[in-house]
Amino acid sequence: MQYNKTVQLKDGRACTLRNGTAEDGQALLDVFLLTHEQTDYLLSYPEESRRTAEDEAEYLREKTASCDEIEILAETDGKVVGTAGIDCVGRREKTRHRAQFGISVDKACWGQGIGRALTEACIECARAAGYAQLELQVVAENKAAIALYRSVGFVEYGRNPKGFRSKVSGWQELVLMRLETGEQDAQAPDGCKASPAPGAESRLE
């Protein structure tokens, strides 16, 4: 999928939200490693990643070519400072109406509205792709993220008390949230091929 929109941040700067391309492989890798170092709320630790800039370039190439999956980069002052995306939960008849959402933002840019802008962009893309439901998991202690998700329409539908086991704080409870997009026909357009999403789960908030 393709997406391009410019928003104004709370400090007045412009931020471009756009689908990543193969040329952004290194930038995506850099922001992935940075954000996973900055917070204990994401799925993995940076040292666990074995991906290269070339791997990320191929990942972005596949997402751009996909008709129902996307990785959106947030770029300000010429630097990628956040990323978010949607991935199909499953291609079978019973699950193809569902997409999963993940996001991460450079801590230096928290509080500027980038997380909200990326979240709203992904909701827009999910609707455009025909998904009926967008899903996410978030660490229960991450109150700011939960408040954001609720403000755009996500609702809690369950919890996993031992969803993550942090090497810093031990067990982390995961809040399961969903948003109904209003779309009823989740069938992918003719010619739409599933694109693999290596590492997509690692971008969970």
C-alpha cells in the first residue's frame, strides 16, 4: 500500500507520514533498534534482532507492493522518528477480515502527536484495505498508549496476565484491544498477494 500525508506537530514542525520504500531500509533498521532500546514495552530487545538494512529494504518493498498491508514511516527534519504498520492476521476465510497494528516512536519525539498521527493513518489504511477489525496488544503499564488507543476508538476485550516476561520488571500483563472499522467486506482484491511480515510483531507498542 501507499500513503503520504503531512501533519503539524505540537511544536509546529511538519511531519511527513509515508509508506516506506526499499531506500528506507537503513532508516527503518536504525529507528527499530533505537526505539527497542528506549522502552521495555515492545516485544523484543534490540540485541535479539538479526535483521540487516537489506532485510528491511526487502520488507518495505513487499509492503509497498501489497494491497492490504503497509509500513508507515514518520519523518521530521529529514529523519525517520517513528514507524507503524498493519498486517493481515490470516488469509483464510475466517480470519482475513482482521489486521494487527504495531507502532514505535523515538522517545525524543514523544508528546508531539506522532503516535496519534501514525495510529490514525493505520486506521485509515485498514479501512481502505477492507478490514473489518484492527487489533493490538499493549503492556498494561503503558497508560499513555492505552489512553491514545481508547481515544481513537479501540476497546479492550481481554488481558493476558503473563503476556511478556521482561528481564527488567518480570511479568508484564498485556491488554488486548480491537477497533471495528465499519467495513464489512474483508476480501482482498483480485491479484492481492500475501506479503510476509518478518519482524512485524516486534513493532508492537
